[in-house]
Amino acid sequence: MLGRTEEAEAQARRAYATEQNRRWFRAHPNGADTVAAAAKAADTARERTAEYLLATRLEQLHEQTAAHAETGTAEAVRWRDRPRELAARPLDGDTAGAVIA
């Protein structure tokens, strides 16, 4: 999903245009080799941008978690208990009819 963000698409467009403007491709900007190289450059730029956005977001989450841990506001979640809690909740009439075993 991060590869489909506005930032990633903008980087992909820039990489595509840059590759098509290389000296050896200027004579045939719409040739198969040029288009393939430009598409590859765009995909690489899109992927790198997505990786950067992911790293940035993970860093933000890490900082938030550290801040919550320091202030003591983070609630400890016991993930092993969570499925039992969810399974114990009653289903309402609409939901119970939709469940097929």
C-alpha cells in the first residue's frame, strides 16, 4: 500500500522521466528498451520510497511506544488471553445468522 502513496508515485514518475532522458535513450524515447528501463527505474524508485515510508512509520511507532512506556500509560496486552475474551463475547442476532460452520 505504501507503494501506491502519492510520494511513491511521484518518485516513480521522476525516475521514469529521468531514465527516458538519458543520452543513449533520447534518440528512441518510446523504444522497447527505453520503456523497459524506465519502467524498471520507476518500480525501483516506488519500492525504495515505500521502504523509506515504512521505516519512518516504524520509527514513529517505536518512539510512541517508548514515550508511553516511560509515562506508564501503555496498557499491557496479554495476547494469549485476547482470543478467549473475544470467543466469550455473545453474538448478536444478525451476526449469529451470518456465521456458517
